[in-house]
Amino acid sequence: MKAAGKRCRPSAWVSASELAQMGVCERLVVFEHRYGKRRLPEQRAAIERGRREHQRFYREGRIASAPPGRCFIATIVFGEGPETRTLRAFRDQVLRRGPTGRRLIATYYRIAPCVCRMLVRQPWTHSVLRIALQPVIWLALRWLSATEARRAP
């Protein structure tokens, strides 16, 4: 008997499905113990489909839960990194000051959700967009630095 409060190793845990299967076929349990599980190609394909669907569901949930005012595309492509923070700062400190910048931001917020849905379906585009956005981030960083230098006494 185990001492109270001690937990067994995760490898020693048995799922309910495995328990049910053990009651049905002891020979299968012995076989899998000796040789490992042998999945059919259809089973492997179904498992892979499930993994891909889970990843898609997770990405779409991240997009849907984005609070208003986020850099949608940059968040998908870079995550919450320094690049995204730079673009947000440029939006807040430079673009929002003028009517043209505000119109540009409004247009971006209308277009970005469609682009984000495409990005979720085609993850290979992330690396392409990272490369394409690097000059924009560099220019935004330079602009913000120049703005800060002008403000400093």
C-alpha cells in the first residue's frame, strides 16, 4: 500500500479508455507492453488531423480574443515581442496625431482581421511577412528615435 499523500508517476497512470480496453483484451495489453502501440496509417492520419485542427482552433482563439487597438498582424507574426511594441508605439505616437494617420489606422482595422484569418490558415506566410515587415519596423524605430531626440532638451 502506498503512503498517504504520495502521487504515482505520470507514466504509471492508466486512462479510463485503457482500463476499459484491458477488460476487453488482455492479450492486446501484453502485446503493446512488449512491442509498443502499433497504429494503422488511418489512425496516424486522424491523430495528425486532430493536432492540426487543435492548432488552428488555438490560433483563431488568440485572434478573436485580441482586445481592440492591437497590432493584429504583428502580434500573429512576431508575438508580443519588441517589433510589435515598436509598431504600437509608432501608431500611438505618430499616426494618431494627424487625420491621415487616423484614416490609415481605421483602414488597417477594417482589413487586418481578414488578413489574420488568412495568416492562421497559411502559417508559412509568417516568415515571409517577418522579412517584409523588418524595413517598416526599422523605419518606425528610426522615426520614434528622432521624435524622442527632438523632445529631449
